[in-house]
Amino acid sequence: MSAVQASGGSGELVLLGEGCTGTGATGLEPLAVRGGLRVRTLTPPTGGGEDGWTARLAGFLGAQDSPDRMVLVAEGRACGAVFELADRHPERVVAVVAIAPEPPASDAPAPGLACPVLVLPDPDDGSGPAVERFLAALRTGPAEEECPVRNRALSPADLHEPSVMRRFAAAGPVHRLASPGSVPTWVVTGHEAARAVLADPGLQGDTATTAGYRPQPAGLAAVHPGDADTITVDAGEHGRLRGLVERHLTDEWVDSLLPRLRRVADGLLDALPRDREVDLVAAFAVPLPVAALCVLLGVPEPDRPYLADWLVRRVPTPPPAAHEDVDAYLGGLVAERRERPSDDLLGRMCEAEGDTVRDEDVVAAARLLLVSGARPTTTLLGNGVAALLAHREQWRLLTGDPDAVAGPATEELLRHVTPYPVGFARRAVAPVDAAGVRVPAGHRVLASLTAANHDPAVVPPAGAARGPDLGRAPWPHASFGHGRHACLGAGFARAVVRTALGTLARRFPGLDLAPGTRELHYRRSRVRYLLALPVLLGPEHRA
């Protein structure tokens, strides 16, 4: 396939530093334009060192207009930063051109780099033809339509795009990703096939690989101890921790929290201006899940900004690191519940379990719920409201009867948005059968939740193509996973989203995109989420 023209987005040639534009007799920019690549130049960071380029590239990846697929061209000290980026984000980097890399330790890419690399010792007049041949070679593979599953690594846009995943599904239920240097990885498509894989006891949770399913570097794998959670712990520990949460986070108790959740939603909406544009992501979709989780755990209101800062700013900021201060804070809450029980999840666990549960386990459960519950709920709210506003008839269905429709709307948006496009990678501890394909021991298997949620055998293609459809009985979805690793907080997440949608639709039925909004921008990563949702609230409906 042509990696440059992959369906994840048109290719761009990204030049790190203006000096790259003059490489060779003709320069790289005209070569790229002739090859159908758009060209962008990143200005050097202050100081120009490798660390500065690393930070510059990290910011570029998160920018609204950052391409899904790119060819990176670097010179000198920027080469090391580019090699690191290509190693950690193989789903984004199509190829690398490194010109006169320095220091000498950076004169070669990391072993097993998943993309093609051209190293030019000097930016002399002979470099232009070499680069032109290199760029041409990227365009001369078999057409993607003829070979839909030979991606070096699926781009984030691929994983979230139902039409792409439907093409995979049409070619068969199981596909092996071909990526040099990667752990052998199989992608399962289709609703029933995904459920079977997610429930297969022969597949164990595995987080030891990068987004491109290559082994994690040792430093990157030094994650917060809380990541040894119900995804990755051994079976005995998994059952014990999962049971601890399930015994107390019941649907009946979650229902008792609904008045408090409504007060949180109303409080956030009360603070929004009625007469000017509002970013509904920053003002509502981000703070609401965090505040709701604080209600769940009984975090005092004065302390909520501290946990919000941790979840919104610190947790997503690389490199991954332990946040001992948060563990200490949560441990303090647990100690208080031991002394004075309260009607929150921490209090319920401490009072009911007594000395049979360790403080460390209660802290681990709280941390797990915080980290795993914030971003997906934010994503579902932001992307979901945007989808409803793009299909006004669906928004009108919700505003016509918020109490009755908010529940079905939550399920339909879970299916349509699919906050996580794939389940966590799972490792075959012995040879397993995945939809009729024998997967050898040691290989990884992942389920495409996007494909499962848009499987034409379950969801009629005509309905799926229209966007969300709130007028039908909810179609089944796999957004919370399935089997013993299904999302522990699914019932609470549903309650938060149902409350948010119902409150928003009831109070502001005229909600609409802000005038002049032509395009919405998403962060392209494992979770595809809106960076901003500019809206006007419209007149407030007062009951």
C-alpha cells in the first residue's frame, strides 16, 4: 500500500528547520510538491537542541491541524528527536529523512524502526535525487484498496473511521498487522468476533507495547503503579480487586447519586454566559466527569481542583511517572473513612469490608476509577453532542422529551462515537482460536470496537451511515468491552452522560454551533476527542 496516501489522511512533508528546504540541487520542497505531498516547515525551538525539538514535535502532534500521516525531514540535532517520535508513534510517521544527524550517537535510527528511513551524511548536491527516489518509493506499493490490511500501523483516523474498519471487516474477521519490528498483532473485526475475543480466557491483558504494538522502551514502561490494575494483574488479583468494586458500585446505589449529579451539571451550566460563544468541551465536557467522580468518591469540594489538575493536566503529560502525592491524598481519604464512615464509594468499601481489605487496594480502586473514568466520558460528551448538533433532527428528538430520550441517546452515542476505537491489546498465553484463525502463543490480539459497533450484521448500513439514530431501539455496542475485563464503571459513566445530556437538552433546547464554525478539530490519538466545541446556548428554558 502507499503509506503516504493511507486513508488516515493525506501525506504531509514536515521540515524541521528552514535549512532542510535547500537540501540538494532542487531542494526538498519542490520534490515533495511534485510527489503530491503538502509541505510544512517547523521553526527551530529556542536553543535548537534535541530536547527542544522533542518538545516542539510533541506540541505539533497535539495541534488542531496536525496531519494523521507525515514524512519527517530533519537536519543535525533534530534527527534524534525525529527518530524518537517515529519509534513511539509509528501510527503517525510514514517515513524519515535524516540529514547530517548529530551528535554521532544519533546517526542511525532506533533498531527495528517501523518506517522507512533515509540517512544523508551531508546536505550536498547529490542529496536531491536520493530524496526524490526515496519519496517515489513510498508511492509505488500496491494500492490500499487491493491490500487493505498491510498497514505498517493503522493511523488514529483509520481506527476511528467506520468506513475504513468496514473494509477490513468485509475482507474477513481477523487480520495480521504487518509492521517490521512489531510484536505480531492480530486485529479482530465484527461484533460477535470482538465479544468472543474480549471474553476469551486464553487472552490476557497486555500493556507492554506501544501504540504501534512494538515493545515498550524500559523508561516508557515505568508507569504509575495503578496501571497494574484489572487490565493487567494476574487472574487471582484481578478477581479480588474487581469484586471489591462490583460489590459496592451497584446500579441501585448509582441511581441514588443522580440528584447530586444533576446539581453538578446544573452548577456548571449556571456559570456559563448566555450572550456569547462558549467552548462546551472546556466548560462542560471536561469538568463534569471529574466533578462527578469526586462526588462518587466523596472528595471535598475544596480539593476537587487538585484532582482535576491531576487528571486533566498531569496524567496525560509525558513521560509517564508515578504520582505519589495523589496516592498519599487518596490514602488520607481512606484513613478518614476508617474513622468516620460516609455515604460515598470509599466509605462503603471501608465500612462493609473492614479489615478484610487493605488501604492500598481501596486507593488502587479509586485511582483506577479516576483515571479510566474521566477522559472517555469527556470524549463521549464532546463528540456526542457535536454529532447531535450536526444532525439537528436528532437533537430535536432529545430536546422533545429529555427524560425519556437521554437514556437511549447515551447508548446510541456510545455506539456511534466509540470513545476507544480498539480494546486493550491482549496476549495469547497459548494458541487460541480467534474467529476461526489460529493465533500462536505470544502474539497480541486486539478487538476493533469501531468495527464491532458498526458491524452491518448488527447495525443496518443505511442507519449507520446517517449518523446517530435516537429514534430506534438502541443497537448493541461493545464500547465498554465484554467479559471479565468489561468496564467496571460502565453504570456510573452511563449515569453521568445521561444526566449531562438530559440537563443540557432540558435547559438549552436551542443549543447550536457558534456562527462561523466551519470545522471541528479533533485530537488524533488512541482516543479521538474534540479539542473545542464552540456553541451558543440560546434562550434558557425554565421549567
